[in-house]
Amino acid sequence: MNRLPKVSLITATYNDVSNLERIMEQAMRQDYENIEYVIVDGGSTDGTTELIGRLEKQMPEKVRWISEPDRGIYDAINKGISMATGDIIGCCFDRLASEHVISRMVDAILREGTDGVHGDLCYMDGERIVRKWHQGQGSIRTGWLPGHPTLYLRREVYERFGVYRTDYRISADYEFMVRILYRSQVRLSYIPDILVYMSYGGTSTGSFGAYLESLKEGHRALKENGVPFAWFTDLCRICRVLLQFVQR
């Protein structure tokens, strides 16, 4: 009998113990058994390490963690990727929509023989939906991209293309997705359902200024990855985001 692929869930945190506890609880409710929890703490002083220690005692074979200063969220994610031993790797910073999300992701990758998977997500303000990310499949050139919190990839993708660039403050996830997807070298499965409920107001959505900075970094990512007429892709991307507010 073939072993089910191991899935590494990476959570980066810093002095956010209550949110980390919620993330861990919902991750542990997943019905997929072969999961590894990789927690990268930035040196918290609010009880985070004690919480992780309790989780490690409950499931010592499934928890890998570190607590030390880092150089930001993408540096922390890169640490998590280097610690992960799973066949499939994804970031888990928000609420998964059901206990079946990881099972469905793995099933889609195996059934379709792809390099990874993504799906839909909702940006939430408390229990209110602010916008709904429903893009299906598409082309980076036309402003499409996966919802990063729903993007789970085979570890070979990171081995081939590298990890997140820490010289991007806000849009390293966008640069990474452009890098792996623009030339169609990575194939993704798509699950046309809400997989993640994401809190609105993160690094790139917390203010208008942050959003403008993310667009500026996004333009740079397109140019550095050889996407022609980057301004056209910028415009398409903005239009897609605006439509998400209208269609929620």
C-alpha cells in the first residue's frame, strides 16, 4: 500500500498566541492524517513557546518548531520550508474552511498529477466577507494569480525555483508566484470552492499606502521575471481585484 504524501503546514508567528492557538486547533481538526506542523516563532514573549511546547507533547512526531528573531514574514516562511520534511508544503496562517481541505488538496494533486493546488478564498472582517477571491485558472500575463493562502506545492517546486525573496517587503509571495507560473513550468490543480477564510488587513491590505507599495513591488516582480508590458498586467490585476469587491 502506497504511503499518503506528508503535508507540511507552515505557520509563522510573533507575539500572537491567541491567533496561533486558533490556527493550531483548526489545523488539528483536519481529517488528513499525514500532516506535519512547522511553527516558526520570531522570539515571542507572550506564552507562544509554552503553547507550542504543549502541542509538541501531544504529538511529538508531528511538530517541528523554532523560536528566534527573524527578518520578517518571508524570512520566517523560508525557515519553515527549510525545516519541512513533507512532500507537499503550504502556509497556514488563516482559518481552513473545513476539516476536509487538506484531503481535497492532496487528492487533486495526485489525481491530476500536478505540481500543486489552489482554490478560492474569502477575505474576512470578523464574520463579514469583504471580498471573495474566485479566479479559477488563468495566465499571469492577464493579471491572474492563485490566492497565496490556498497555494500548496510539491517540495520539488521549491528545490527547483528557490524560496521567497526577502528583498521584497510586501510582495515576495507575488514575485514567487510570477517566477514559478509565468512560463507555465509549474502545473496547478484548481478546486472551485472556498478553502480559506483570511483576515483582511494583512501586510498588503492593511492600508491604501501598503496596497500601493504592493503594486509597486508587483510591477518590479513582473519586470525582473521578464514579463513584457508589465503595465498591462498591472492594470489587469487591479481590475480583477476591484471586481472581487463587486462580486462578493
